[in-house]
Amino acid sequence: MIIDLRSDTVTKPTKAMLDAMMQARVGDDVFREDPTVNTLEERIAKMFGKEKALFFPSGTMANQTALKLHTNPGDQVICDKYAHIYNYESGGASFNSGVSCKLIDGNRGMFSAKQVLESINPDAYYYSKSSLVEIENTTNKGGGACWDYDEILKIRNICDDNKLGFHLDGARIWNALVAKKETTKQYGLVFDTISVCLSKGLGCPVGSVLVGDSGIMENAIRIRKIFGGNMRQAGYLAAAGLYALDYNVDRLIDDHKKAKEIGEELKKLSTIKMVEPIETNIVIFELNDDVNENQFVQRLANENIYIISMGGRKLRMVTHMDYIGSMHEKLIGTLKKL
Ligand SMILES: *Cc1c(COP(=O)(O)O)cnc(C)c1O
């Protein structure tokens, strides 16, 4: 039994999901003739109360397309220092869109409306033009933390006052919605564009979707083509997404419960300095100064338990669909023995 907690992207499609994929009706999506892709896009657009949605091969490409839609070269994007678009997209913001990032020193990947206001450059020609605010919900490097919706509303008002776009990296928005009992419509209401992943907690092999209204989304398909993201009979993949929306959203609560239980166990260990608050499916903890990080990771690996380092003596575990009850029992048992 291999217990892989490195990420919620390690899941493999279930038999039922594969069956749904096998039965998909497909066509050439470059001609916009794939009925399953069209259905998925229409469904997700509608869920968020937006006019348009576009299927992407990755969350990175969906985010990078959003940055391109909102900015011109030389502009500045306001985001947290932990932001995925800044840390984990290979410098794509500068490579693809020629923009810089103004990094906010937030808390667990989140910041306040006041900090946004302070980060907007003055309207003078020698400053970079602030054109977009980008946030992540849940935050990845922030340990699966969920934003306070009221703070998001306040940021929306600041964006309106200062003519800034507002993009949500919703790679794990499903986790946030389930944890906070919020709705897709609430999020559609406040953001200009939202990227959502199907390949994280929802368990699909591939796929992300970018949503927005017609105006901002007009060029999305052209940008996707430029980035090389056009696909042909992608309905086989979209079918997995449709299946996941039906069956794999509500169950996320189970991943969250397991993550909290892991956290409780970790807190009892003398080798651990602190466990970050656990709101969803990500557990980030820090080892004591006298504990060797590699040895700690290796000790778990010897038991077929895999976790990853986040740098700075922090380690991460992520619960997911394929982390089943028997694995959870074994992990908890192993932690008790550490
Ligand atoms: C995983 C992730 C993405 C997208 O990653 P891909 O691997 O390109 O699908 C974007 N943002 C966040 C916060 C993520 O965790």
C-alpha cells in the first residue's frame, strides 16, 4: 500500500469516471464541434453565472491566459508573495505577458483590501501601470486557507474604483466552497475571470476551465491557441470533468476531515514545531530545529508514505480521493509511533 500525500494531483480516474470518458460524444474542438467540451463549458459558465467558459489542458495555461487578457506588457499585477502565478508558473507572467508582480506580504497567502489599496501604483507615467489584482482560493502555499468573502467584496470595490481587473486562481475553489458553504454564483459575482481545476480534488486526469463574461473572454480562445492549448477530441477529457462535477464535489468534505485528523496527530509529536491551521485538504507543518528534514521524510518513505518539502523546514501533506480510509488508519498509526 503506497500512501501518496505529496499532492491532490496524484489521483487516478476511477472505473466510473473512465466509463464516462469512454462513452463521451466527441468532435473536433478546434472547429468548436466537440459536444462534450461545449456541454462542460456551458455548465461551468452557468454555475458561476458567467457568459463564457473555456476548457484548458492545465490550470497554469488558464491562469496565464487570464493574465494576458487583463494586462498589457509593462503592467503590474498585484498578488500575494505566495501566489502560484508568481512562484509556480515558471515565470510565465513575465514571459507570456511582459508583466511584473507587486507582491503583497500577506498572511497564509491572503491579504486585506487595505494592502491592495497601498499596492496600487500612482497614476504617473514613470510607474508601472497597476492593472490586475489576483488572488487564490484556497491558497496553495498558504496551506489550503480560505478567504473571507467579505474581504473579497471589499477588494472588488477597490478594483472598481481603480479600474483594475480581478482574477481568481480557483485551482481549489471547490474545496473552499465546500468548507465555507459558499456558492459558485457568489464567486462569479465578484471576479472578472476565474480559473478552476478539475484535476486536483475533483480527481480528473486533466483539465481546467477559465470563466468570465463575453467581453473579457473574447480573446481567450486566441490566446489559448497561441499558447499551444488547442485540443481536438477533448470531449474524452471534458467527460471526466462533467462526471466529477456530479460526483466528486461534496465528497471533498471527507478529505478535509482526514486532513484535520492528521493535523491533530502531528500536533502531539515532539519533533514538530507547529502545524498551520487546517481548513481544507492541505496540511503544512514545521519541524523542530534539531530534526533533520530529509531523515523525517525518509522515515515516512520507508513506510511507503510520501510527503513533500515546501522549503524553509516546512513539509506538506495533501489529502485526496485516492487517500482512502485504510491508508488514513495506517498513517495515523505510523505517526503515533514516530
Ligand atoms: C495546481 C495549481 C494551479 C494549476 O496547476 P496545473 O498543474 O498547471 O494544472 C494553479 N494554481 C494553484 C494555486 C494550484 O495549486
